[in-house]
Amino acid sequence: MTSPTFDQTKLNQELLVSDVEGVTRLTLNRPEAGNSLSTNLIGLLQNQLNEIAKTPSVRVVVLESTGDTFCAGHDLKEIRANHDRNYHEDLFKQCSHFMMSIIKLPQPVIARVQGLATAAGCQLVASCDLAIASNKARFCTPGVHIGLFCSTPMVALSRNITRKSSMQMLLTGEEINAEAAEKIGLINCSVDHNELDMIINSYCSKIKNKSRLTLAIGKEAFYRQLEMGLSDAYEFTSEVMTKNMMARDAEEGIDAFLEKREPVWKGE
């Protein structure tokens, strides 16, 4: 794997952040712990998403990790050291809020999956808007092996893939490879490991050159309409289209298309 280059401050040894030309990379940096989601790491990630949501210059977010494992889920050592109901409630509320924040973030979020993604790590992949994986990546929800059903990962998983595929992963706890993950819709594509960064960069380039206002409107509408009935979804998205059509960027985009020139976006 090609190690990411970081050009700014290390927030914490557990999370690295870089900002380059409109692309913010949030890098899980706990390779010795399988990049598991400690309470501290979730908090750091949440703080970053809160700031990114208020930063128009950030056009795309890439979630990635160091080492050979993308994310091994929750930190089981930390969980066993804090066997308390209040701790468990706070942990899963914190993690669920973080996953929801990815969905609610105005900017698109891409998961760069270079290795194993298990349990909450699989949930993280499913929560991102796009997921590009190395052909070396593997995915599973193995909680049943240790007497702990992956109930919160199930929420994101079951909203990405079919019921039968979800239940197969949840009930058996077995790993699937990147090719299988692509077939069931958990990831967008499986690529040669050596081409992973090239493909990610290509997606980032395509997305960051679009109107940030248009992407923000569309992303919010996409997730909201998924929870609606058909007629309500059409009524809602008709309102969204009307709002979008009245925006300056939509006028500029249409004019640029008709005039056969590149649009100049202003995010308004």
C-alpha cells in the first residue's frame, strides 16, 4: 500500500488529517489495533466532520486507514475494560451519531478500503456515499462468532444490500471478498490494489469540479427520500428540484451547456 503524505497537523496519533486541493483525507491510524474505533477515535472523527460541514472549501472527504486493516470495528479490549451499561449506551449512541453525520455531511464521502473491514468497520464502509476497495479487501460482520450480533452495523448494511445478502453476512459471520462485495452492492468497485489510489483520485477529481451547492442539495435529498413512500418521495423531490432550479449555479450550468463552455460555480 502507498502510504499517504500528510501536509498538516496531526490531531492525535489515532487520526491523521490532510487537506489538498479541496479533498480532505481522514486517516484512521491505529494499525496495531486494526484501526478499531476507540471512543477517542470516534470523537476525533466526529469533531472533524463537524468542522468539515462548515467548510465550503472542502469538496470531497476520503476515509482511509494505515496498515493492512481498514477497520476492525469497535475496540473490544476497551469494551471489556469498561463493562458498564452506561458506557455501552454512550458508546453505541456516539458511534451511531458519527455514522449519521457521514450521511448528513454536505460533502460526498468516499471510503478507501485497502484491507479487512469488520463489524463497525463494515458499517463505516456502508455509511459512506461511495466505497472503492482493493481486490485484497475483505468484509464481514462476525459478531455471532463471539455471542454479539452486529445489530448497529446491520442498519447501514441492510440499507445498502438485499435482505438475503445482509442476513447471510450477519448470521454466518463469514468473510466475503471485494468481488463479492461489489456484486451485492456493498462497494462501488473492486480494483487492483496498485491502482486503488489512482481510482480514488479520479473520483475525487470528478466530484470536486461539480457545484458544491448542487451536490449538497442532492445528497440530502437522496437519503431523505429513501425513507419515504413513493408518492411522498416524488412530492418531496419535486420541491427539491424546484429549489435547485432557482439556484444561481443551476442557471449557470444550463447557460454553460447551451453556450458550449465550462460552467463557473459559485456555490449559490
